[in-house]
Amino acid sequence: MKRRIMGLLLASLVSAGALAAEPALVPVSQEALLERQQKGDESTYVLDVRSPEEYASGHVPGAVNIPYDQIASRIAEVPKDKDVVLYCKSGRRAGIAAEVLAGQGYTRLQHLEGDIVAWVDKGRPVDTPTDPVACVAALTAGQPAEPACSGP
């Protein structure tokens, strides 16, 4: 009897784990992303899912800012025909955003290894707007980052 109960418990845990599985979020190294950017690879869409304030404080060059909690309402802005490289500060918000995207049929999802913290720590290039206040105001209003978030 114990074996049968244990078997049922194990089966339910396995099926619950399968239901709660995270989307396939392929890691992409910083070096690989940087190389793709330097080559002008148009098949990559870099998505910064941090807040507008965090984005304005510095972001991966070419990254588009859509906060993780706005992904569902702004899904049309994210292309399905490109490799979507997500990042945030620690990976938690990127994972949440990836779940939303995967639920809408996105399959080309990648996660920047180390997120923005490691990117900055390794001295990688970072874009910062000339006027961070105008940048945040534009992003908060749902306007395109350019020209408000342009750097020097």
C-alpha cells in the first residue's frame, strides 16, 4: 500500500513539475551577443525588461525597453521572426517576460547570461541617454525611446 501511495505521489509531482516548467530560454553569452551586434546581425532583438528608470541609467546598446509587467499589453512590439534576447538585473523579470512571450507562441527566446550587472562589470558598452528625465518620461508614456533616449 505504501508503495502505491508513494507511486501516486511521485506521479503527481512529476506531472505538476511538467506543468510548471519554464519556457525554453536559451542562454546567450555576452561575447556572442556583442559579436552579433558588431556584425550588424539583424536577426537579434535585444529586450530590456527593467523599468524605464533602470533603462535610462544605462542599457545594452540597441536594446528596446518594455518592462516585464507590460509585455502582455505590448506584445505586438516584439517581433516573432527574430531571436529575442531578454535581460534585466538578475534574470527573474526576464524569466517572467519569457513565460508571457512563450505563452503567445514565441519560440526564439534567449537570456543574456549575467544580465546587465555582469555586462557592466565586464566593461561592455552601455548606452545612456543625454537627458535621462526625458527618456523616462517618453518610455513611461509608451512612446518610442528615440529620440528622447538618444545618447551623446
